[in-house]
Amino acid sequence: MESIIERINQNKFWQFHGGIHPPEQKALTSAKPIRQLPLPKQLILPLQQHIGRQGDLLVKVGDKVLKGQPLTQSSNPMAVPIHAPTSGSISAIKKSVIAHPSGLNELCIFIDVDGEDTWQPREICHDFTKLSQQQILKKIADSGIAGMGGAGFPTHIKVNTKPDINFLIINAAECEPYITADDLLMCEQSEAIIDGIKILDQLLDPTFILIGIEDNKPRAIKALQRATKDIEKITICVLPTKYPTGGEKQLIKILTGKEVKSGALPIHSGIVVQNVATCFAISDAVINDIPLIRRVVTLTGLALSKPQNVWALLGTPVNYLLEQAGFANEGDTPTGTSPPVIMGGPLMGFSVLNELVPIVKTSNCILAPSKTEMPSAFDSGSKEVECIRCGQCSDVCPSQLLPQELQWSAKAKDHQQLTKLNLFDCIDCGACAYVCPSQIPLVQYYRIAKAEIRQQQQLDIKSEKAKLRFEARKLRLEKEKMARAEKHKKAAAARKATMNEKSTNGGAASSAVAAALARVKAKKKANSKSSESIVSNDQNTELPVTSSEESDEKSQVKAAIARAKAKRDAKNNAASKETNTSDELPVASSEESDDKSQVKAAIARAKAKRIAKNNKASEDENTKNEMQEATSNKNNQENNTDDKKAKIAAAVAKAKAKAKAKKENAEPIPVSDDKKAKTAKATTAKTTTAKTDDKKAKIAAAVAKAKAKAKKKQTMQEEPLPIANNEKQVPFKSSNEESE
Ligand code: SF4
Ligand code: SF4
């Protein structure tokens, strides 16, 4: 089987499906050298000029910047930095319209150019072969290089791949009409381009290096052949002109015969494709330490008096470039608006609605056609008609899609069907629209559909991330809840085990509360016992016992009551007698009143003692000891008082007896016989009664004395041994209390 290289050496190439041959219109600019333009007054730099993410700002408004100074940076590999194309100051950082078919506004840095064009310090590399792969990759990444063929994919990612690369393909086809930027770059910077290819060779170490270039660029072909004549590894492949040969998959197909399937990348087939302008940028970055701050832009179209290729600084507004190219603002559109300006070629480009749109890393052409040159661009109204299902679009589609079905689904916004029809395999070449007899702007429908799907995908990704965060939070809360429940369960089990352990220790380890309750109960019991005045026979008891005192008090009270009763009886007897002799014996009444007062006094004392006793019995435990002592003293006093009372009663009784006897011996009062007889009889009765009373009184006095003596004796026996005052105040304690 014939090898790929053998076929190439014989100028045999494969064919890709479809394709068209539109008028080239390259002669407008291909013969003119690349022009260096004067510095514009202002540059507008979008933060994102590639596929990926924008970097973080390194500058703020008012900062002075030098040429080549980085303006953004990021650790995200998909973020590519941008640099100051010249020296100046940051006049604004705000949203502005960018070079995109949507015409959206994005964040841009506005630099007021100072005209000095002062470089930041640079480090020239005189021998890049001594650089390591990582050093080369870092230089490429730090220089902000992204694919300059139109896709804008970060180059440092594309070339940072594992070995086993069979083909490194340099895309020099530049197949779109009008555009000659790469052609002129190859003519003027072939050596630098070859240096860039060598750097890629050092990084990727491919088996073959193929430069694919269309045969409509003879000067560039010669320049490359001169630059590569001593490099066997590099093969220049001159391809037949056909649009879109410059498509990545189409170029791979032509050169290698391999087809990159839908959704796959060339690297999966061992192939890396780089644009020729990107190779120049790599060379500039690695060798000259020049970041990507400029590029060649084709200014073309019959509306320009000086169509040409120019070195345009990134951020240069389109209107400045058009002015430099002699743009004739004809104003001859039917609506009276400015004539159309297209960024890119006539097939893949898009209209620029605002001339302040800046040049970015992927901008390769500004086309300003005249009305005669491209009349469709001046039509304000659409001439689109219904699809006639001619199938010409399918015939020319290089991606072998069904353009008519795609446009139907795009109009219906059936994103699912569009995905099934492999919409994203469409390279926006515009070949289908170019051949469509119904003048349907097919590519415009595809671009809008792609943007809608990408936006929906972004929303879906955000929604999925939010859902994942919600699920993660829900799971975390559930875990925390379970952990808390487990913790509480363990704590409860530990408490239960502790209680069981205490209970199994037989009370020795019972709770402090239970012990305290037991002590309180014991104390109450001891207090109640002491209040009952139950005295043991133990002679070693130090404190006097209250019960004996109370019984003594009771006996005293009983004795007093007995005396009072005896006196009352005596008084009643005497009163009954005096009732008969009251007129005759007035002295008796005085004696009775004397007796009554004594009886009343005795009763009053007895009552007072009883009340005092009751009051004392209700006093608390702490005062009982004092009461006991006081009672003891009182007992002594009362004993003495009773003794005295008994003596007094005996003396009174004697006195009464003497008085009666004296009265009886006194001369009688002269009265009648009857009266005398009555008086004598009464006197005899009184005398008898007085004697009886006298005897009773004596007996009572003797009894009282005996009782008093007995009580005194008993009290003397029961009196406590002399102890210290503080010891007397010590209450009786149970053995339990003492154990505390
Ligand atoms: S070329 Fe146009 S008219 Fe023909 S099938 Fe395709 S979309 Fe329809
Ligand atoms: S624009 Fe898309 S659908 Fe149309 S021919 Fe090109 S690749 Fe095919």
C-alpha cells in the first residue's frame, strides 16, 4: 500500500467532500507588502479574545503601561492573558462592543496611546534549542498566544500533548477569498515562521511536518521552500485551490486521507494542526520575547482606495484601519446608513455594525465591498425564499451535513434535533449559503442556533452545579443530623450505664441526693424523738431529760389543783354555814373572802403554768434545751414556792383556827333567848366546822409539805451534773448525724 509520504511526494492528495470555487479576489492585496501603520490614538482590548476564560485584571484606570506589559493573568489554563500593544495609560475599563457576530458588549481595557511605543524589558533567546519543553510552554502561555486561524484555541494547551504525534500540519491554505494576510506573512516572514515550526517540532517531536498551502500563493510557496530546503522533516504540500481547504478537518483529509469523526479531535488521530500565523507568533514569543500584540490584517474591498495588508496592533478600532486604507464612506445604502463592513472573509465573516469594534487575535481581514462588488451586502431587506429542496447545499457541505434540515430545525428552535444533525460539526464555511438558490442565509441560522444551544448548555451546567450543591448540602445536613442523633444516643446510654452501675453497688454508691434525703430523715426522726422527751435509763446521758420535768410540772399542777379544790370545798362548806350565820358572824365573811382570793390566786397560777407549759412545748428544738434549763431552774423555784405556799397555807390555817378559837372564847353579844339559843347552836356548829377545817388545813398543809419535800428530793436527784454552758447548748444528736 502506498504510504502517505510517497503520495505527497508524488503530489497526490485526497479529496474532502463538497467545497466550492468562489472568485478569489486576492489580487487586490497579494502583491503589496505588509504596511506598518502609525500608532492609533486609542486601543480597545477585550479581556477575552479566545476560546476559554478571561483572565483577572492586573491594571486599573489611570495606570501607565509599557508595550508588552501583561494586563491580565490567571492560573486557569483556559485563560489567556492580554498585553499592552504599546505604551500609554489606562483611560477606562468598561464594556464595549466586541468582534463577534452577536455584537455583544464585553469588558474591555481602553488605552490612551502615548506615542512613545516604549517596550517593557525583554529577554531575547538566542538559542531556543536549549530551552526545556516546560520553558517553551510557559513562554507560549505567558505570551497569550491563541490560534490565529480563526478558532482562537489556547496554543499552550494544544501543543502540550503526549508524544506519538505522527503529523504536525501547518495550515497555510488561506482558502477564503480576498484574504492574503498569511500569504504576505509567509512571503515576508518565512524564516520566522520556520523557527516557529522548529520550536513546535522540539515540543511535539512529530514523525512528519507537513505545510499545506494552496497553489494560488506562488510567492509564499517559494519563500517557504527556500526556508526549508535544508530541513528534510518538513514537507511543503502545494494543494489545489478549493474552498474550504483551510478547514482543519478538511486539510487533514487532503493531506493524510484521515477523517476526524464527529466529536473527535485531531490529536486522537496523532495529528496536530497549527496555523502559519500562529507559528510566527510562537517564534516571536520564544525568541524575541514579544507577546501576541499584533497581527497581519488584510484590508480589502473595492470600497477601499488603498487595500493592503497591515501590521495592526490588537485593539485597533476598525474605523482607524479603514481610514488608513482609504475607506470611501459612500453612504449609498438604500436606508441611508453606512455601507457594510465585514470582519473576516466574504464567506465566514460577519458584518461589523459599530466601527469601534477592535482587532483581536483572530481577526485576519476587514472587507469593505462596494455595491457593485457585493450587492447583497447592501440590501436592507431579505430576499430569502422558501427552500426548494434542491440539495445543492448538501452537495457542497465539506462536513457532509444536511444544511436544509439544519435550517428547518434552527427556525423551529428544535435544539435536540439540531444536536442529532451534528450542528456543531458545521465549520461555518458558508459554502451552503453561497450555493443556495433561495438565498437563505443558512450560516446565520446556524450561528444563532449554536449561540442559543451554548447559552442553554451554560444554564444547564449552572443548574446542574446548583443541583449538586443542593444535594451535597442536603447530604451534609442529613449526616450532621444522624451524627447528632448518634451522639445523643451514646450520651443517653452512658447515663443509663452510670445509673445502673450505681444501683448495682448496693447503696454504697447511691446518689448523693439519696444520701442527703436519708440524712434529713434521720435528723427529723432524732428531733421528733428528742421532742417526745423519751429518756433512756443511761446514767451517762449528759443532758437533763425534759419528760421528767414535764411530769414534775404536771404533778405540781395537780397538787395546786388539789389544794385549790380542798380550799374550794372548805370554802363551800363554810359558805353554807355562813349563809345561816352571816348576820351574826361578820368576821367569817372576811375569812371566806380571804380564802377565795387565795383559791383564785392558786387557780391563776395553775393556769399561768399550764399556758407557759403549752407555749414552751411548741417552741422549736433549738430553744428546747434553753427551755429545759430554764424549766429546771423554774422547778427549783416552784418547789421553793410550793414549800413556801404550803407553809403559808399552814400558817393561815393555824391563824384561822386561832382566830376562831379566840372568837369562841370572847363574850357573847346580848341577844334574845331564841337568838341566843340559835347563836349558841350556830357557834357550836361553827366551832365544830372550824375545828374540822383546821384539821383539813393542817392535813392539806402536811400533804403539801410532804409533796414538796418529795418533789424537791426528786428534783435534786434528777438535777444534771454541772456542765459547761456551751456543752449545755449542744443538742442531742443521733449516731447518723455524728457520722456526717
Ligand atoms: S440549497 Fe437552499 S434551496 Fe437548496 S436545499 Fe439547500 S437550503 Fe434548500
Ligand atoms: S456552513 Fe456548515 S452546513 Fe453549510 S456548507 Fe459549511 S459546513 Fe456545511
